[in-house]
Amino acid sequence: MQEPFPELTKLVLHSPVKLETVLPDSFLGGPAPHLRELILESIPFLGLPKLLSSANHLVLLRLFDIPHSGYISPETMVALLSMLSNLRILYIEFKSPQSCPDWESRNLPPLKRSILQALEDFHFKGVTEYLEDLVTSIDAPKLFRMDIRFFNKIDFDIPRLAQFINITPTLREFDEAHVLLESSMSSVELQYRASEPSIHGLRIRFPRRKPDLQPSSIEKVCNSLLPLSTVEAVEDLYIVPRYFEKGDAIENALWLPLFLPFIAVKNLYLPNDSAPGIAAALQELVGSRIAEVLPSLEYISVRGLTRLGPFKKKIAKFVTARQLSGHPVTVSISPSAFG
């Protein structure tokens, strides 16, 4: 395996979790000009820069569970990506926060900017500081799918990522939003109504701690990371059904901040576990506040609801108030849950 493989088109290497295999610089001791797919999982590869420098036709690069010994700095990563003019799919996923060095000691000059003309699909798993450095130095004008998962709890002050999303045309025009809230993880996912249910356009996931079990964290993500024009264009809002651990209930009033950014939402889809609490929050909107939250709302759909009484009683007050204000809302209740 220390010889060149001039006809190699795909290379997949996986190392068992408890056995870290470090590939030496001499592995594939020559160019691989026809390589199109490279997948490494839990494997540090010292010769990766040399291999990629010859892989002019690489279309897919997946680096999974990058261990501490295989750490690649943002500077090196940008330099490698700048050589891959045909790269369409990119995964950079670190194994844990310990896979990255101490960021507080970093004081580096801005990196040279690279344009990734072919990149369409980008997945990242790591700390916010790494992604901030990375997106500062790249442009991806054709990027239509971006999946981000942060290890660390974000402080919602990530200006470089916000700018990257804002200047990428294909990450600004979505009409559906899916919000997931559970004990350990939150996410906001934007997609096109016509796309497959499993194909998102932009997804941001971040950990949640016990004191932060509230939907307002999603509001902060929308306000700090997503372009205003994107959020204001969403017409369908789904609250994804998930179950919390015992004692992790969300206070009813805390649902309202989540809805504030979505001023164009016409259709609201609720799961059975959250519907009563959301209805209780909405019924508090009376008088001049009735159209303050979800002003464009026309339709509410609830599925899988087993106890209709509490929900119907709470939502009726909201529906009546909206009717009187000239902003009528229709409610549909179905016994089947969302898929």
C-alpha cells in the first residue's frame, strides 16, 4: 500500500473505535489522479494533504470522527479544499470537542479566501470557533445543503457563519421550517416544500442544558444566524414531535418567543405532546396582541392527539379572538401522527 494507485477511484477506510490506526505519510506513496471518493472514519492520515493535491477529480470527501491525533487546522483545510475544484460533497466531523485545540490562545491573521465552485453539500460537526474560521475563508456559490452540529453550547454570536449563510444565494430561499426540541439537542431545519422530507436545505443543531430547556433558543438562532429574508419567507412551520425526559416540560408562555421570527407562516403543524401547551400560550394573546405572534397564520394542524378536551378548550379562545380581529384561523385535528 506504499505504491501509487493511478486507477483508484474510491477509497473507504474505517478504524474500530477502540483501535486508533494512524496512516503514515508513505501510505499510497504516489498520486491518485482518478480518485473520486475518499471516506476516512476515525483514522488520522498524515499523508492526506499530499494525496489530495493529486486528486483533481475528487467529488466526495468524508472525514468522520476525526480524532485528536488527526486534527486538521482550518488553515490547512482551506488550503486542501482550494485544490479540489470538482468537490461536490464535503463532511468534516470531529470525534469530540477534545479533537480541537485550545482556541483561546489563537491569534491568527485572516486566511486567504478560496472559492469552492462545485460544492453543493456540506456537513460539519465540531466547535463553533473552527467553523467560524473555516467559513471566513471560503465561498460556495452553489451550496444548497448545509448541515451543522455543534458540540459546544452556542452563544448565538457567530457573525462569520451568519455572513456566510447570508451571502450564499441557495441558502436564503426556503418555505418550510422544522423545529426540534428535546432534552439533549435542539435544531432548526429549513427546506423547500417540494423537496423530499429527509432532504433539508439548512440545518443547525446544538446541545441544550437543563436550564435552557426552552424554545426561545430557536428564536435566537433564527435572529442571529439566519437571514431575515429567509425566516420571513417561511410559510409552513412544523414543531417536530419529540419526547422529553421526566421533569423536562416546557413552560407554556415560553413557546411564544419561538414563533416571533416567523411572520409569514400560514400553516402551523403541531404534534400531540406539545399542542396543549402551545394552545395555552396562544390563548393568552388577546386584544392588540392577537396578531402580534404569527400574524399571517391561517391553519393549524394537530395530529396524534389523544385527549381532545384540554386542547379544544384552550385553542377555541385563540380562534375566536382571531376571528374577531379579522385574521381567521382554521384548526384541523387528526388521530394519526406526523410521519
